[in-house]
Amino acid sequence: MMGRTSRVAIVGVGAVSAFGLGWRGLGGTVVEGKPLRSTSHALAVTHPGIEAAQVPALAPAQDAGDGRQRKLMSRGARLAAVVMREALRDARWSEGREEVGAFLGVGASGGAMEELTAMLQAGITACNPLFAFQLMNNFTLCHGAILEGVGGPNGAFFSRGGGTVRALREAVATVSTGECERALAGGSDSALHPVTWAELGREGFAARGLVPGEGAGLLALSSRPEDTALAWLERCEVLPVEGLSRVLAGSHGQVDTVLTAAWGPGIAGELESTVARLGVPVSDTVTLLGEALAASPALAWAVAVDLLAQGRAHRVLVLSLGVDGELGLVELAGAQR
């Protein structure tokens, strides 16, 4: 748990989602609440007609690495590499990257289906040995770190929501204790991989209204006084859902905006009714961006920073509740406070 006195500066953000590449303007789009959905092309062969919130095609200059490098990446790794580049640029960290930490919530393995199919049909000898770089989900973090020269303390946390909050908490601890002065933290994932979507179907989430999404989000955290803060990170916890009332009691009169990142309309509605006692506006990011599993909390944090940077909010409480049932709580304040 991180107390309110352990403030860490957020000095840059990277995000890619159904909104497109970038985080500025994302807050207003979420508050307006118009879903960004279309029929999924990634699931067209195995699950035709699925409505999803998918990342639009990126221009070559916006994509990660080159063609050869991208063949080694899962979808989550590719999106993570894109936002790692964008977050570093946004923070203006062009030097000293070998000391920058990186902590990422990552989803399940997401290898290319054509290679998986070939391996199942002809045996493992039909598979390129480099295919392992797609299958190992820690490489969701590694590919971007290699491309951008990030070499500080790091950790990849398996996540369906709660693990991403733990990745942020680990990054905060690393920066706060001086293990490194700068760190990236967030999550990347895609619920549009056929195996992932099949799993969500077997677990009953699709039948209960889950709309799959994909994306990645990273916050650049710093303890250096020369780094200009966009916002301040003041609280980060993973707690039981039943502990929410206690938390809200301590936030009454301080928070002026609440963001939820909840996987389905039932749970989103339950969270909204619980936080209604604060008497502040509540918006749900998953309604717009879909359930992006490990990426959903991080995208909500990017939305919060945008609202704070625009002056549309002064203190934002972000509540994430993914398919793992773990409640994440992150509180952010405007840079002027």
C-alpha cells in the first residue's frame, strides 16, 4: 500500500487504444461516453461478427520496430513497444535510458495463429525457434525495452487487471526508495486473440456482456526535480471489493472525478452506485475502450492524466475491476496541487 504522502510525479504518458495513438483528448472522449467499436477483424476467422474495441491500423512511422522485429512480437508486445517509445518521448527522456525502470502488467501468450496451427498439424519441428519470443509473455515488456534501450530495474506481472496495479505499485516503490529515479509503469494486452476470446467465452464473460478491447498505456514516473510534472500519483492499492466503502469514506470531499474500468455493465453499475455517495461525476473507460485485460487499468490512468492536464479535474480516483475480480485503486492529483 502507498500512502498519500508518497507522491510521485507523472512526467509523461504513452497510450494506444481504440481511440488511436496518443492520450491527449482521450479524457474528453471517455467523458462523452461514445463507444469506439466495430466488428473485429482479428477474430473474423474463428469468431465472426464479434463487436470489439480494436486499435486502428498504425502508420508505418507510428509502429514498433521494423518488419523483421515485429514478426517476433505478440500483439501485446507490439502495442507495448509503441507506447514505451511514446512515453519516453513525452517525458523527454532521451538520455540515461539504461537506468530507467520498466514495470508492466502483461497478458497471456498471444502467438500468431498460423504458426500455432502449423505446429499442431506438423509438430514442433514446423515452428520457427524464434516463435518463442511471441509465446513468452514477459517479452511483452522485453521487446520495447530492447528497442528503446531501457535497462533499469524491471518486472513483468501477469495481469487480468490487478497485476497491472501491482506493476504500478512496484514502480512507485522503486522510484520512492531511490533504486532508480525514473521508471515506466503500465500494462499492455489484447482480448482479441482467438485463444484469449475463447477462454473468456468458456468462463462466461462473453455471455455476460464483455466487449473485448486491446491497447497499452504507460506512465513515466520520476523523482527528479527537473522533470516537469503533468500530475501527481498519490495512492495505489489492490484491495478487496468489500473494502471500497472504507476507502471512499477517506476520499469524501477531496476527489472531484471518479473513473471506473470495469469489465461488464453489471459490475460497472455496481461501482457507480457505490461511488455515487461522493457526489462527483463518474465515467467508465471500458464502456468506450472495451475490456483490454492487463491494459484496462493503465488506459484509465492515461484518461485521468488527460483530465488533470486539461484542468477538467483536480483529483481523480481510478477504480479498476477486471475479470480477475481484483479491485485496483489509484488516486491522482493535478500538477498545480
